[in-house]
Amino acid sequence: MAGRIPSTFIDSLLARVDIVDVIDRRVPLTRKGNEYQARCPFHEEKTPSFTVSPSKQFYHCFGCGAHGTSIGFLMEYANLSFVEAVEELADDLGMEVPREGGREPPPPPGESPGQLLGIVEEASGWFQLQLRRHPDAGQAARYLESRGLDEGTRTAFGIGFAPESWDGLVTSLGTDDTRRVQLLKTGLVSQQQREGDSGGGRVYDRFRGRIIFPIEDHRGRVVAFGGRALGDGEPKYLNSPETSLFHKGAELYGLHRARRAIGQAKRSVVVEGYMDVISLAQFGVDNAVATLGTATTRTHLQRLFRLAPEIVFCFDGDRAGRDAAWKALQVAMPEMQDGHQLGFLFLPEGEDPDTVVRSEGAEAFNRRVEDALPLDRFVFDTLTAQVDMGRMDGKARLVSLARPLIGSMPESALRQLMLGRLSSLTGLRGDQAVGPAGPAGPARPARRPSPASGRLSPMATAISLLLQYPGAAAGIDRPEIVENLRQQGADHLQRILGSIRADNGVTTARLVEEFRDSGVYEYIGQLASHNNHVQEKTVPRLLNDTLELLREMQNKGRRDELLEKSRDEGGLDSDEKSELRLLLDDLAEKKARLEAD
């Protein structure tokens, strides 16, 4: 199992990446002074309030408060996980993402992920070329035309053609031993097994006489293929095997293309095949994805729930479709945290999303999605149909059927409502019928309140100034003040100052990212984007004044504590008396300086 990404690599990545370039490729920016502006991609606005700072490598929206680093922007904009965002930035820079611990041995020469991805991308281009130029491609073209796929859609989805040849691909791309091994490792070709020959036999194309659908991973890289047989060939659909690049239980067809649409619609639609996804997209329904020859997995659900709060499964209305829906439901129940919604759309028998959207149009299909059967109705309609609710033992049977489903849910309002519904049907109290909740997902740290729009506390001000102006650390007159602070937040201030001293070229973005795994990451990000209403040239003086104020606040608190203790019967010990004397001397010196001024 791969380990964590080292923090040193994150630092190196952020030192090399340019946030202006990262954002400008997705949201066109306009230069304004030393910063860049755009209309915020995270909320509707007419006047640009989204700013990007090249010096801080940080973005902030004054309209909605969104802020962060290059990593944070990709996570928010493209709905990526932290690891996915790091991988995408690293890939753009040609950097390999290392892992701490649990590392697998390096791959043999020619078999690195980048090299395997390269041969798969070449194969995708080769299949597309065959659809345009191969003399036998007419049948494939006629089939695609019969399904109503126009040229633009074919190109957008990279649809291709595999000729009925045993060695067309391997001859074209497998030009040496290394490349033939790459074709084998990526599942593009197969090898005959000859008894007693460990080296294997003849290498031949896996996909023959098929329309080819490239399968992309979450980063939009082609990692595998699906092939539909032309004519009566078997199997009708054939996917690439599991490889180091492709895991069926993790990928969803069309997900990379559907990300933005899913986020905008706040809903994903899961259908059963490539053609359903492609046809829906051609008609403007862009938030659909499909599983890849496997049942829905928890990984699929977690990916989709990260993009939007609602998932609607779309199945045929026959028995097979309802059985598939029930299996998806069972997998989904442990993921049904508060805020997650699940719906089930059953199409008329003999229909599929492709035929429905062609006959009724996108608007009518979307209305069907809106009217999908919610999770609770699907559960209880299905279960009550299996028992006699007029009998006591029928109600007991309902409890036994519902118990494993509701019991697998994490503690949530939805679980309580499901228990309430079960109680109303059976007369039993829900917790008596089902028992305690299933394991909840990882606890999220409590959100800290946003810093006030006005003045911050002295500690928050010092942290905010150092985050936004790391160079001001060189102008701290008395560094020992920071080292001796003990108030709440002092550890964060000391950590930031230590990072700046270790690398005087560190940016705001890199300082903020150091706190990602802590419970204060969001708060630190807010301080990094807080408007302190200062000019950069006045920052060193303000920072020193703030540190002096923190020192005095700490000293006053300690003086008051020692003076209070001195009045007690036990009094102060010798060390405490010396400490109090120093604190009182310090106070006297400060008063003398003020009087002299």
C-alpha cells in the first residue's frame, strides 16, 4: 500500500508551481497592479472580486471568502482529493510523486506509470485513426450513425475502431521488445500460453472487430479501453483487464468529463453503459457516468459524493434492473451521512437512457431524474412487498430484513428518520429493532469561526502578518519574544517563524499547506487572506508592536497570578519571588520609558 506523500515533496512542488498559471488555464485572469483578478469561479458575481497573488502564491475572493493555494484551488475547482490535486500538479511539472513507507520496488525499465500511460495514449490514437481510414471501418461507422452519434461526439469521446486482425495493433506499436511488454502490461494485447514454455507464446491483439471506447481516469488520462462487438461477436462488451493503471472498482466511465457538470447540477446520474453516457452528453445531459463491467463499489460512491451531495441510479425497470439497484443500495448505506441523498430511476421496460433521451429529449429525461424514487421509499416499498404487514410475524420479518440495512448506516439524521419509519410500520421502537449505528466515517475537525471582519486578536494579527509577509520575519527586533510566548496560538506562530527561518524564500502558500493535516488548517487559511489594512512597508513595525503587546499581556497575566498567590498563606517560593521581581522591574522600566517619551 502506498504511503503518505512527504511534506518535503509538497514544499518542493509548491516552490515550483505558479498559481497564476494553474488558475489562468482554468479561469482567465487579468493583471491589476501586482495581482491578478477574475470573476470568482465559486459564486455568481458581476464585478471581479477574485484575486490571485503571485508573490504569496495564494488566491482569495473578497465576495465569498474562498481562499487557498494551488492545491486548494484544484481541490475546490475540479472537486479533487488532496492526493489527486498533488498528482495533477506534479504531472504538469513532470515530477514523480514519492511516498513514505510501504513503497513498492521500482518498476523494471520501460514499465514506469508514465511510460505505460504513453503507450495507452498511442493506442487510443491508433484506434481513432482506424475508424477514419481502415477499409473495414464502414460497419463501425454505420453502427455509430445508427445510434445517432455525430462526428463531434465521436471525437470528444475518442471513439475508435479495432479491425478484425490478430496483430494490427501489436505490429504498429510493438516495434521492439520493450514496447511489446508495455502492450502486455496495459492489457492491450494477450499472449498464448504454451505448455512448458515460461516465455509464453504468440502475442496478439486483445480487441478485434470492435468499436473502441477509451476509458479515462479521474485526471483525464486514458488508462484502459472498452470494446463493443460488431455483429454477433461474444462477449458483446469487453473491457481491458485489471492493470497497474486501471482498477474497475475505482474508475467510472465519463467521470473526468462530467466533473464540472456534476458539481453544477449538485447531482450525478449513474447509468449502465458507455452509449448511455455518450448519448446523454450529446443531448446536453453532462452529469452522467457509468460503471465499468462491475457492480457499484464504495470507492465509486465516495468519488461521486465528493463531487455532489446526490446520486441517482438509473436502471432498466425489469427484474435485473431492480436487483442491480438493490445491490447498489446495500453498498451505499454505509456512505449515507447527513447531507448525502440517493435516488433510483427505473425506466420503462425495454428502454434505456439512450432511447429515452432520443425519444423524449433532455428536459424530459431530467424531469424523470428529478422524480427518482428516494432511498427511504425504495427500501420500505421493496421490503414491505416481501411480507404480510397484516400479521405480527410479517412485521417481525420486516424488522429482520431492515436490520442489516439500517444497522450499516452511520449515525445521522437520516438513520433516525429511517428508524422512525420502521417504528411506525411495526410498532417497535427503532433502536430496539436495529441496534446501534454502524461505524461512522472519519470525524471532521470542528470548524473554527471565521476571523472577524474587523480587528483580529493580537496573536491572530501576528500570525496573519507573518503568513502574508514572510519577509517581515527578518525585521523582528526581539525574536526571543516569540520563543517565550505561551498563549493559545503561540505554537502556530513559532512554527511559522521556524519555517521562514529555515527557508527565507518560503511563500504564503507553502506556509499554509504545512497546516493541512492539522485541525486549524481552515483558520490558518483565513488568516492568510485576512485584510489587515496595512501597507507592506509598515508591516515590520506593526509586527514588532504586536509581539511586544503579546509579551506584555503574558507578563501581566503572570504578574497578577504571582501577586494573587503571594497573598495566600503559603506565599511564593524563592524562584517565584525572583520571577515576580523581574516582572515588576520590567513594568517599571516600561513606565519610565513612556514618561521619558
